[in-house]
Amino acid sequence: MTATQASIGEASTGEAPIVELRDFGVAFGMKDRPIHAVRAVDLTVRPGEIIGIAGESGSGKSTLCTGLIRALSPGARVSGQVLFGGRSLYDLPMREVAAMHGRDIAMVLQNPMTSLDPLYTIGNQVREVLKRRGVPSASLREQAVAALKRVHITAPEMRVGQFPHQLSGGMRQRVLIAMAACASPRLLVADEPTSALDATIQDEILLLFRELRDRTNAAVLIVTHELEVIRRVCDRVLVMYAGRIVEQGPVSTVFGNPRHPYTRALLASTPRVEGTDVVLTPIPGQVPDLKTLGPGCAFADRCTHAVDPCRQSRPEPRRLGPDHAMLCRLEGALQ
């Protein structure tokens, strides 16, 4: 690797990482005709970071996150290495990994109604998490109320007796965050946590992630297709396309000076107001079929800067700054 190249997905802070991915990949389908949902990902996640993972549907965001916490479906095949706290996650017994889920690793899913049991009260569900953490039975209700208070749920003493359908969408999302925070996890993964919420509630939910990070020094990964969510709350952004990280760096750097053609196109496709008009610049073409990817850059057919070599071989990672890198051979053309 030359001095201008670097593994995509690495940061240069001094703290020991919580998670390290080394040449990580996830494939589905038949072994002789694999579908590579995630390819050759190198990623370092350190305590206290809030990292946004952006990209269109099908880019590999959610698969990457479920892979790095070892929660993939049984048919998935992984390659490379995932280290959690320095230990190889895929070499551990599954019972040990299961014990880490909810203790060291927590996940907040997109739809809280599918995560909360409609037959049990909010209090029952929060108390179950606390019980697994060894909280004495005599103080379970008090601790459940305190957990709801920490996520700014109004009248928590009343809410513990209510069922999920009696709460608003934003309040249900707060309950999930409260349950995840009960274990003081080292890593919290949030998959599209604000997609069904209005802008005001979005801001309140994002503030909770910052509060959790500040209180526990946990690392937070937020998967989203909403770039404004990443701009508002994240420290670092990873842009994914066709299963690979194509650009990564501090949010201010990547959004202020995007260098990969896909990052630029993604930012341009965000609706913006110009005078009295709402302007939207769609990305031409379609997301590629992972079953028929050619030998070159996966974005070449949609890229206005592509040249013949782009279609003939995959680009190498390039270091653009201390924590800024991209996967594109056209660095000079996009400055």
C-alpha cells in the first residue's frame, strides 16, 4: 500500500477500539455463485464515537451492522475478521455472544412496534431487561421508572403500566432506547431509528443518543438514508455503495468537501429549498444488481466522471487527509 492509500473506515483517535473489522465480508446464496452483500470492509469503532452509515437501500448498511454484532441469518457466510474488545467475535461460542447482546452490545430497530411485545406493559418489558442485569426484584419498578425518566418520557410512573399501543411512535422509540441503555452497552447500533418520526421528534431522539454517549462513553452506530440525521448528530460518516465503504471521514469534512462521485451525488439528491422552489437532483440509473457486478467500480455506470479503467478494475483506497479516505481512482479530477 502506497503512502496515498489507506484502509477505508479507519479513524486515528488514541483510544483502544471497541470493534475492529478487517477485510470483512458477508455473502449469501450458493457458494459457487455468491451474492456479496458486504465486501472488504476495514472499520475501527472507538469509545464515544457516533458514526453514521449512509447509502441507498441495498448498499449493505444493515448487513454490515448485523454482521459486526454477529446477528446475521443462518444462511450468511462471513469472511475476514471481527474483533470486539480485541476478541474474535466469530470464534467465540454462540452462547457467549448471546450473553454479550444486551450487555455489551445493544440494538435499536426501525419499527418499535415489532420490537415491543404488544401483550406486555412497558414496565414489564423494561423490568425484564433490568432483571437480566441482576437488579434486585424489590427495586425493579423503581429502576424501570428511572430508566424511562432518563429518556425524558413524561409521567413515567404512569407509562410503566401502559401497553405499547397506548404510546406514540416517538415515545415507543424512547422506550427502546431506555431498554438498550439499561445495560450500559459499549456499542449501540440504531437501524433507521428516526425514519417514521416527524422532524421535531427526530431531533429529540437524536439528542438521546448524544446523552447516552456522553453518560456512558458508548460508541453509537446509526444506519440511515437521511443525510441530515448524520449531519446533526454524528462525528464520523461512512458512505456505502454496493457493499463497500466508498468514502469515510469526519462529517464536517465529508459533507463540506465530498470527494467520491457517489457521495456528491447522494448529497445533491437531498431535497433543498432555493427561493420558492424545492430542488432535487436524482442520481441517474439504478442501484446495481449484486449478482451481476462486473470487475470494475460498482458506481461506474452511474458516474459522470467514469473512464474506461473504472469499468475494468476495482479502485484502491486513497488517503485524502488524516481521517478522510475514499475508494476511487479519480482523486485528482474531483478536488
